[in-house]
Amino acid sequence: MSEPIRVLHFADVHIGVENYGGTDPETGLSQRVRDFLRRMDEMIDYAREHDVDLTIFAGDAFKTRTPNPTFQREFAWRILDLAALAPVVMLVGNHDLPPTLMKASSVEIYRVLSVPNVWVADSFDDDEGLKVVTTKRGDVVVGTAPYPIRSRLLDGVQTGGLTIAQTDAYMLRELIAYLERLADKAATFDCPRILTGHLAVDGAHEGSERLIKFGRDVTVPYSAIGDPRWDYVALGHIHQYQNLSAGREGRPPVIYSGSLERIDFGEEHEAKGFCWVELEHGKTTYQFRRVKARPFKTIRLDLRQSLDPTLEAVEAVEAENLREAVVRVILALTPETDAKLKLSMVRDALIRGGASYIAGIRREVEQPARARLGANPEALTDIELVERYFISKDADSVRRAALLEAAEALFQTDEANDHL
């Protein structure tokens, strides 16, 4: 009996993210860039130790579409390491696309140089979008769906005069038809089959990737990719690991491997890593393998009633495990407790605790209701005073609008009565 084919699936490396870190003295690179590269190294070590047969990179190598040469070099070394182990499929994501149509993508150089064992997949051509990849444990059919953009997906199609919504609907129909043709073609092969796409899929949980996204997503229905003719669907684009096939009988694993490293505090509680797939036709299994992503930590403290806010804040910081973490502190205060707080002592406690980077110490000072009326309440109209009162009571905007409408009607009634 043949062994399962061992597949490494990862995505969304985003080399070039430099927020929340200083310069690494050993390399001159940003400490955060080093974080992303170390996660790749950790993953490559795992692939080497476990004898990988095929690597699927589901897109987004860099943070920007025009990465600097140093970032390109560092990424290239690691792709060469992977290609020395097994064939590598590199899918083009939205961050890999060129800023204009005639320019090259950030990963096209691998095809131009004919780098051995590397296939750059950036086409929606039916013949180019599916290939049989030979591995040391057997053949694998790989179908590819790069990030959908109008110039590639609708090449030669006249869309002049269409609205944005009409163009998006047209693109979605074309993308679904393309995916159906890939599945039809894949089903003619009697070997394991993988579909890889850099796509937004309906029902997936989005996160911080929304803040650094290039382009406008066309969201694909699950039914277009969770096709039983595939044995595994390797997705990129969304940074949170998730299995879209959970609870769906008779469907292949449809997996976002997520990003390898945290980008910001929006990913504070997300596990980061890659997927290790045991690929067999009709009975594929996989594991999500966590990497040692840099921890992000938020410390929230309510010090409004504290007699010694500095001591309480320091003790709270000292109780946390902050080693190598990017840390932010959010403090709820009154004017009185704010005046007693010594931020320098809180900062010193964070440094002693081993924080890698202090993202900020934010003081949220509660103001008394009268102060929220403004510096000169006598100059306000009656309705403005009422509005300030509702704001001081934290009435939400919808309720505030209804109350102000009712108050204005009362004021108008009083004015009418005054003229009788």
C-alpha cells in the first residue's frame, strides 16, 4: 500500500511588516521582519524533519506589492530551501500583484529564472491552472486559483458601462465557472487532488487582514470550492486558521492555514502556524501545526476606585507573563487617580517583565458630567444643552436622536404657549 503524500500548506507570510519592533542589531533588519522570517525557518525545519513531498504556498509573500530587494532576498533563500526538499507551488495573492497591469508580480522572477521545482501559478487559463506534480510518493493533481482581478479573470471581456456591482457579479460568475472546469478536469485523474486558492470564501471569519488589504474582494460561495472531487483545498488570504468544512459530511477539508506571524493586536488571541497534510484520494487528513509567533498582550485595568493606582498597575503588570511580548496597557482612570499615576514606574515594570516592545500606555480618563457640557455652557442653546446632557449619560446615537426630537417638540410647544 502506498504512503500518504506529505504536503506543507502555508500562506500570508507578509514579509515587510515592521510595526511594533525596533532594529535587530545583528542583521540591520526590523525585529518584526526577523519574526516573520524565523517563523518560515521554523516551518521549513519541520518540513525537512518530516520529509515533505509537496509545498503549497497559497499567496501573499510580502506586505507590499513592491518589496525592497533585501526582503526579496530573504524570502528567496527560504523558497530555495523548500524547493530543495520537494516541488513548490507558489500562488499569486493580492499582495503579490503588480500595482499596474504591465508590471511584474513580486514572485514572477521564479518563473523567469526557471527556478527548479517551483511553479508560479498566476493564470486563469484552463490549461495553465491545473498540472500534475510528481512527488517522491506519487503524483498529485494541483488546481490553482490566484487572487481574482478583472484584468486577468475577464481578459478580453468588454465590461465598459457596467457598474462596480455588475462587474463584481460578472467576475464571480466567471470565477465559479473556472473553478468548475478545474474540478471537472481534475476528476479525470486517478490520483490525489488539491485545489489551492487565494480567495475570500463566504462564511470565513476575517481579521486584521482587512486593514492591509489591496483590492476589492469577490466573495466565493463555499459550494464552488468545497467540491468532493478535490481531496484538500489549500486557501490563503484570510489570516485566521479555520476549517470551512467542519461539520460538512462528504466534503474535503477546506482550510485557511492562516498567517505565520501576528500583524497587530487584532490577532492577539489567534493561533499562528501552517498545515501538515497527509494526502490520499478520498481519505485525506491534516494537522494544524502552531509556530512560536511573537505574543501580543493587552493589559486592561480599571483604576477609577484605586487608592494607589501606580502600585496596583505595577502589581498587575508583574503578575503577567510578558517575556518577548508586544504589550499595550489600557488604564481606566478618574482625574484624581490619573493625577496620582506615575507612568514611568509602570513602564519600568513592563521592561523588567521582559516585554519586547511597549506599544503604548493609554490613559482613559473619565470626565465628570459637568465637564462634558463644555467650557461655556451658558453660550449653548436649550437643545444643545439637552444634547450634551444625553452625551454625558452615554446615551447611544439612535436613542439620543429620538430623545432630542421629543425635546425639540416640547420646546416648540412651550414657545407657542408663550405667545398666546
